[in-house]
Amino acid sequence: MATTTPIYPLSSSLKQRVPPLTTSILNCPSSSRFPIHFIAPNLCRKQSNFAVSMASSDLQTNASVFADHKDGPVGDFRGVLSTQNNFKAHETDIILATMPKAGTTWLKALTFSIVNRHLYDYSLNESPLLSSTSHDLVPFLELDIYRNDENPDLQSIPSPRIFATHVPYRVLPDSIKESGCKIIYICRNPLDQFISHRHFLLKNRLQPEEEPLSLDEAFEMYCNGVHPFGPFWDHMLGFWNASLEKPDRVLFVKYEELKEDIVSSLKKMAEFMGVPFSAEEEKRGGVEEIARLCSIKNLKSLNVNKKGNWNGIIENSSFYRKGEVGDWKNHLSPSMADRVDKILEEKLSGCGLTFKNYIKV
């Protein structure tokens, strides 16, 4: 029978967690609830330093600054610090890393379904995804597990444990880098990621009385690297370089390639995680079965993803919008695309990573 509860035990503190910092950083120019504001240039620079510090390898130096703010979005930084200090990775763990709205929810569903396919008959609708969201099944380390609990009990989670994170590679806990666990990073072209993220933030406004930043203002911040998880180019480069140095430990997946050839991508992911599809599974269409189950269209249609909310605030439906490649063309001007193209040319020069096919006007 299909399970009706998440496989991963969620503590009461997890269920009471507050939503991510990203719901305020690009959405509202100011708020009396938070110590960060976006109106005055000097305060914007202050926020820029604060946000970009997420990409710093020396978060411990900033620990006292984060601890000074007891409420609001800075709690996510406390979660990052708690994760760094206390998370002990197992060699069998699987870590899913992404920038927000780069395919996170989809990657969680795909990975969970691949790893746990021996437990359920997907052809008989025995998938936990039918009754639980991807975020319930694969929790975030810094936004879920360690946000309000420095020492959660993770020993009861069956192996392989699957966790997710938004932090840059160099901010990952040392135990993840040194344990031998697997990391899968999904990267989306920055233009689509920016638009998807903006729609998500506008739909989940925590301060509805505040005037949202204009598209131009939000885009300017994005291009300047002002983001709670660091500049987009640093984020992708960190995991890209790690995948080149440790291809057996870090798998770099492009969102667009996943969309173009889902079957080959799923087989590659399964092989990387040490749970390859057998010849029999491929013959009976087991790979295509997971692709259908986890298609964005199917996940979006499920009641569990159409109703309710995440953490009591974020609408479950907001995690699924279009999932299309190139939707940025409906929102951004050619000059905006050209600006991001130039940033990528400068920042990614010589590394072998490119998005030329996905940012053409």
C-alpha cells in the first residue's frame, strides 16, 4: 500500500519552522519586522555584504553578527551555522544542492523516487509523492532540520539519507566534503532561475503591505550578486569545479538537459548514486515510469501540491509554475539578457561551463 506519511520523521520544531530568507530579500524594499532594508544606498550595501557573506568560507567569523538578530530572516543563517557545526554526514548520504527555484522540488522528487523504487510499485500508485510533498520527503538541512534545533535526532532516518541545501559549495559542512557522500547539483540558466524565483517571491509575500521591488530593481540586485545564498555565478562555479575535481562524488546536472532527455538523465543519476537501473527495469519501462510520476505536469496536478502550504505560510502550489526553458523571454528585455550573458562570459571564462544555447534572444 502507498504510504500516507513522509518517510522522514519531522519533529515538532521542524513543523514550526519559518519560511526562508529569500521570501523577503528580493520581494520587499523594507520592512519594520526585519533589520535589513533596501531603500537607502548605504543600507543596500549593508544588505549586499550580509547576503553575499553566505558565499564566504569563513561564516564562523560572522557568527556573532548573525546571532545578534533573534527574529526574521537571519534565522536561516543560524540554520546554516548549526548545520556547519553539527551535521555529521554519512558516507551513504545523498545531498541535493541548488539555488532557489533552479529545479529543487523536481530534483527532490526524482531522487527520492529513484532511491526508494524498490519499496513501492509506482505502477500501482504506491508513491509517497501522492500524499506528501517533495519537501516533506527530502528536508533542507539549514531551512528545516537545523533551523530551530542544533542537535536533531537523524539516526532514525533510513539509509541512504537524502537531504537538500541551498548553500554554496564552500559553505557546506566539512563532514559533507570529507565523508564520501554523494552530492547532486542542479543548475538552471540564470535568466529562467531569476524569473521563477521572482514569481515565487511575489506569490508568497510575507509583508503584503510593502511595495515590492520593481523588476528592474530586483534584476539589478541579482546582477550585482545580492542574494541570500551568494552570487549565482559563484554558486554554480563552486559545484562545477567540485564536479570536475571529484566526479565520483559530485554530479553536476543542467536543468535544461534534464528537460531535454529525462530518461538518460535519470539513468545517469541512478548510476551515480550507486542504484543503477537493471536491464529488467529498463525493459519494463521502469525509468519512464519514474519520469512520468515525477513530471512537473503530474506533480503540479496532485492535490497535495495544489492545496495546503509549506511551514504554514508558503503555498504548496507556488513550488510549481511553468517549469519551461526560455520563459524569461516573456519577462526580460534583450538588453537584460545581454547583461547576464556578459556576466557569464566574464565569470565562467575558461571553466567549460556555458549557457549560450539557453540565453539567446
